[in-house]
Amino acid sequence: MAPGNKTVPRDMKTRFAILLVVVLGVVIAGLLVGRGPGREPRYQGRRLSYWFKEYYRYGVIPDPSRRDDEARGREAVKAIRAIGTNAVPFLVADYFSTNQDSFLKTNLLPVLGKLGFPPLITSDQIRYAASEAIFEIKPPASVLLPHLIPALRSNDPANRSKAIFLLGGVGEGAEATVPHLIAGLRSTNFWEQFDAVFVARRLGLPVKAVVPELIELLQKREQQYMPSRVNLQRQVEFALGSFGTNAASAIPVLLDMLKQQDDGSWRCWGAAIALTNVGCEKRVLVAELVKKMDAAADDASRFRVTTLLLSVDSTNAMALAVLMEYAKPDSKWRENAILELGKLGSAARPALPLIREAATNGSNILIRQKAQKALENIEAASTNQDSRPQ
């Protein structure tokens, strides 16, 4: 041995190698115990991972060209429901997964799918399927919420938004989601607001404490005519409507929103339907819609607000007269007007001569067919009404 050179004894090297193998073995064993098949819930002897794969391949995201797999999809849904809350930790992990699809998966597998191989399911679709599976299970808030708290408190708005959306799957104890929904509604992030509104509408009465927050969100005027803001506005209106008379305090704001839509466009629908659902007096709502019908700037706007008025008050004589004008032979709105008259049932009896003429005369076979269908609907509804005891 040259002076100054040091070597490690052979037995020491051996002991170090053995120690390294032991440590690695302990780590691997820990992973197997924590994530292995023994800890994964089962149904009919098969692990959740098997059923979830069946679920996202043939259940929630079925391939319409493979109808023979429908039974597999139904069985997967049955399995997910049977495993129930035991599946929640696994599904939440899949939902928040950051997996990305490889080049091979996105480019080669679709080709193989056309050759009869299992359909391609992307990572995004798997995440979506995980959320749908949780919605199938409807776990109690006490089970689901603890798994979402880290994301709900995250500094990342995207994670918070995803967690808020998943709150829509809560079953029993939905009241516990209220503080998180309020935080989402107060956020400056559009998607947090949007998902909080979606969940409030989905959960309904158990989260009625969010009604004041929904009203406040509706009152925010800035950027309301941007497409995203208008869409959010409509969703808030629908959400308020889902609370029924528990959201009666929203009536003044909803009436104000209705009055602002002076073009008689589709923007009126959300406010009008919400007003009906939250208990606004019918005469008040009808009076506002009559004003809008009379003030409509063009035929398209007038037609839309007329059909809206008739959906609120099917016997309104003024609106019915306007709709019948649209159903005349020289109107470009004739086909649409005939369809709307057919929806009114017995209330459209005054229009029967007009519709009979459209069903028998004219060169447009499509209009004749629509008129014949409308005629059948109105006559059947009229017969049923006349046969009822007075």
C-alpha cells in the first residue's frame, strides 16, 4: 500500500451494502403497505382501481361506437356506489392529479382505438371521471371536506376552484360547505365565483345561507356586459331561483336586472324565471314584461320577450295576439311562432284556425308538419281540459 492511500476494509463495504438494501427494503415495504392492493377497497373481489378504470372507460365517458360495453359501464357505476365513501381518498387523489399525457398516448393510442383496442382516455378525462364518481357517491361533508381543505386553503386559484367544484358532490351535511362557498363567491377569481355559484345551485336549500352573497354578486355592475360576466350573471339568477321563496329578498335586485335588459334579448330569461321561482307577484312580473314587449327595438327582441311573457302567463291576451301575428303566412318567424303556440296547449285555442290553415296549405312541408304537431298538442290539451270536472 502506497503511503497516504486509504482504503475501506472489505467487511465494512459489505455491511454498508447490506444496510442500504435493508433501508431500501423498508421504504419499498412502506410504499406497498400504504398504497398496495391490501389497502385498496374492493367490490366483488376486484380493487377500486379496476372498477374506476371500467368507470371512466365505459361508464362516465363511454365510446358510442362500442355499445356492447354499456353493461360494463353500468356494472362499474354500481361498483363505485357500492364501495361508497371508502373510495373518496383515492378519487380525490385522482381528481387533483397533475399527470400529463405523453406524446405516445395522444398520438398513437387514438389510432389503435380505431383498430379495436380500448378507447383512449386522457388524463383530463380521468380527472373529470373522478369528480363524477364522487358525485355518484355523494359522500357526507364530514368525509369529503377533510380531503379538500388543503386545496381550499391553497394559494393557487386553480386548486381552490377545483376544490370548490368538488363540493357539489357533498351529500349529508352540506351546510358545512357554506363558509367555503362564501369564500369562493367573494373571490376576485372568475372561476372560483363560477364554481361556487354552480355548487350553490346544485346543493340548494341546505346552503341557503349563501343567498345574501349571491345577491351581492349580482349587484356588481362592473364588466357585466362582458360575455363571461353575463354568463355568471345568468348562473347567479338561476341559483337564486333554486332556493325558492328562501331567496325572496332578491326580488328587488332581480326586477332591477330585468328592467336593465331593454333589448328584450335572452338576458331577460334568467331574471324572469328566477323572479317566478322566488315568489315575485305574477302581476308585477307580467307588467314589466308587457312594457318590454311594447318597447322592443326589433322583431327578434319582441318575439323573444313575447314567448317569455307567455311562459309566465300563458293566457295573456296581448302576448298571444303578438305571437299569432308572427304565425301568419307572410312572417319570417312563422315556423318558430307555430312551435311556441303548440307549447301553450289549450291557451292557444284562439290560434287554431291559423294553425289549421298552416297545416293544410302552403308549399313548405316543414311548416305543415310543425303546424300539424302543434294542432295535435293544442287539441289534446283542450280535450283534457274540457273533460275535467268543473
